[in-house]
Amino acid sequence: MIPSVKKPGGNTRGLLAYLYGPGRHDEHHDPHIVASFSPRGLPDPGRDPDATLTALGQILDAPVRLRNEGFGRKVTDHVWHCPVRAAPGDRYLSDAEWGEIARRIVHAAGIAPDGDPLACRWIAVRHADDHIHILATTVREDGRRPKIHNCGMRAQAEARLIETELGLHQVTPGDRTGDRRPTQAEMHKAERLGWETTSRQWLQERIRAAIPHAASIEEFLAYLEADGVEVKVRRYPSGDLLGYSVGRPGDVKANGEQVYISGSKIAPDLSLPNLQARLDAGQPEEYPTARRNRPSTSWQRATTALDILHSHLADVGSGGSRGTGEEAQAQITALGELIDATAQAGPTELRDKLRAASREFTRAQRSRIRADHHTATGLRQAARDIAQAGDGNDGSTFAVLLTALVWSAILAARWHQAQGHRQQAEAARTAVIHLQTAYDQAAAPHLTALAHRQPTMEITHTLAAQVRTAVPDHADRILTDPHWPTLATVLADAHAAGHHPRALLAEAAARRELATARMPAKVLIGRIQHTARNPAPNPRAEAARLRSHNAGNLPRVSTPWSPIAPVLPAANQRPHR
């Protein structure tokens, strides 16, 4: 149930005409009053043929007229309008139930507190099964104005209680960091012009798509203009930016002027100060241009950068995340940029699913916790590399990145849930669904190819023993997972490249907990493939490094790699007799 307080108006009779009229699309049926300020009832134009809208408006406006006659400064913003709408799946509510809901809302909002005989005048009109409209005039009987600051938040809090008591759908409470809802005027304009989305939604997608491409606010504005967005900036006399606003081509006023919307009115985190903080926190390019322009390398580097996010968020289930909340929020914000960049550069057949994930995850990118963007420069640089590199053909590397993104979004949802950010957690969980779908499609041919070249039975049994040693608590589930043959191939390939399967399994399990995984073997595949792409440890180089340390009286550093036995031959090769 959502109460939505509108901007104050000044025409009581005009609003009544809308409430009792047919609606813009003939959607209003049987309009009538279900509750009001008067215990004796009021003349209802929907029920009494002798009642008129003008007479009803005069009754509601009476305190306003008296105040305006007695004071020099007239009240012109006295019309308080609050539609209250039930969720699509909610049960039918009777007139009596809607009437009680209206009384509770005007009490919570400060319009008509219970037991106050001098409260504002109000009515609740029902003209559809799923919602009512509350109209009030905000001058009390004693001529004073009511205290309705933050009335929308109080009405929302009361709606949460009503949902619980009446067994209705539980709406996730917000924290005032969400997107602005499209207005009726915006939606009707988009429909009239044949647009699938409103201008505000269209502009938000273009702005977020531009962020990974820019290293400064000037680059960001230039990219928007190149992408076909109308940009208007305001500057100080010194030339420094003061603000910016954007417009959608074709969205004009009645006089033909372009409609511009400031970034802060599109989404709270798209204001100029917030964007400058994110872009200024970037770091100088560290990689040669030739390497950066290879998409597969960019994808590998992004997967590595996600390890930092995992380290910030991985232990949230045991009482919090490593580091501060500001650092964790910064990592999650940069994760959203990485998902957006991946949607732009990924394979064409996956872009719709990835764009859906990016749209959903935008709500998780901001909360009441102020992000320390300087702690997420690596992840933001990885997003920029991907956005600038374009599409690539290495599907297996891309699939590994997707599985890392899935786990990152899961961790983001858990962190938000632990912080009490219910809307952000729900958005992240929805993004996980889209990312998982994209991963399943991207990884399917590669997993099938790996399964078809399964190692010999002897090697598979040896690898199974390594699984039981490295992850004993999850070994049975891993070995009975349908993806175990694929994982065995990945482990055998890694061993052939010089890696130790037991060490790889232990590291992968430490980075990605397996207790909640439906298919633990499938979960391990992506992590082990990513780790195995790094150079295998070189015992000779390690010994030389230790000798150098000892010569310089430095403390001895032990190798993190544990030897395993027996030595495995490569996949599909017969062991030496």
C-alpha cells in the first residue's frame, strides 16, 4: 500500500472535478465518499443527485475563506492531495476498510489528529477498487496551518502498519535515496510521443552508461553530448562547473523550448557533486594502451579487481564486513558501474539480460551511508577499461567474469540486508537473477566442451581425494554435483599448467562460501579457472627470493602453496607406467 502525497495545490473544485469525473481514460467508476471529517456525513455528488461539486468544495474551503478574509496574506496552497493505492495482488477492500485507512493516514500525516475538533477538513473519495484519494484543505478550524512537515514519511510508516494488520502485501520501506517516481504527466507524455520510457528514465540510463567511459566531469559531459543527449551547464565566473542539466531530444515545452532536468532530479547520486566525487576518485592509467584494448585482458583484470570487493563484503554473514561501511558502499557503487560497462561491451546476445541487471542494481548503488569512493579506484578503473575496450571473442573469460559478478551481487545484497537497507537488498537480489541467467547462457557451451574431455578414471579418483582433503565439509555435495566432471577437467588442466589442485580448491572455497550454493562444483569452476590463468608458482624463483631475503637479513617468507601427491598427468593423458 503506497500513499503518495502530491505537491500542494490551490483549486479544490478542480480536484473534485477530476475525482468525480470519468478519468483521462474512462477508468473512474462509481466515485463516492468513503470517509470524511464530518461525523454526520457530507453531501456526496456520487450518491446524492442534489449534491454538487461546487457545494462540496465550498464546505471544504470554508476555513480557508475565513482565514483569507481576516489576514492580509492569502493562503493559495491549501489543497492537500494524497492517493492511497493497494498492491496489485492485494485482496478486495470494502468501503469501510478504505474509510478506516483514510482516517489513519490523515491522523499520521498531521491533517486530522484523532480527538482534535479543530483539525483540517478532508474527504476520501473512491472511484476504483484498488485505491482512494484523500483531499484536505490545510487550514484548521481555528485558522492555523497544520504541522505537516514530512507528512509523506509519516503516512508511509502508517501504511506499513496497516499492511501488517490487514494482511496486505508488505511494501519495502525506503530511505529517501531512491529514484523519483514518474509523474502522471511524464507517463502520459511518453505515451503520447510513442516512447517506451519517460524522459527521466531515458536520461538516467544514458547518464549511467556514460560514467564508466569518463575520467573527469568534462569527459562525462562530452560523452553525453556525443551520445545524443542535450546538455546544459552552469558555470561560475571562474569557469568552474556550478551545475548541469540534461534533456531528451524531442522532449519540448508547449512553446518549443527543450525540457531540461538537473541530474539531482533524475536520481540523488547523479547530482554534480556526487558525480565529481566518483570521477575524481579515479586513478591514473597504469596499463599500457595495447594491453588495455584487449577485451579478454580487461575482463580478467575486472575479475581480479572484484576480489577486493569480496574481501570487503565476504564476512558479512558473521557480523559485518571488513573495513568501514563507507568503503563497502563505495565498492558496491563501483560494482554497479562495472555491471553497466559489462552490459555495453559483452556479447550482443547477452546485452538485454545484462542491461536488466544493471537497471535493477542501480538502486543498490546508493544508501544513507556516504561512500568513500577513493577506496574503489581499482574496480572503477576496471569498468573504464571494459567500456573502452569494446566486444571480445573469449567467451570462457567472459563467463568467468560473470560468475564473479553473480557472487559480488550476492554479497552486496547480504551487506545491504545486514545494514537494514531492504530496498537495496531486494534490488541486488533481482540483479543476481539476471546475471545468473546471463552466466548460464554464456557458460553453457564452454562447460559442455569441458565435460566432453573428462580426465581418465584414475585421474578423476585422485582429484576426488584432493576434494575430500581440501574441502571436507562440502566434498559429498561437490562430487555428486552434475558439474563434477567439468570441475575435474578444470582441475586437471590447472595441474598440467603447474598449479596444485588442493591449493586451488582451498583458495576457491575460502573466497566463495559453498554452504548456500545449490551446485557447489559449478560455483568452483569459475573461481578456479580465474586463479589458474595466473602464472603457476615457480619453486626455483621462490627459493631464489628466499635466499635474497636471507642475505639481506629479512624475515623468511614461506610459500603459500602446499605440495600434493600423487602428481597428476594432464587431462586425457595416460599416466606413465
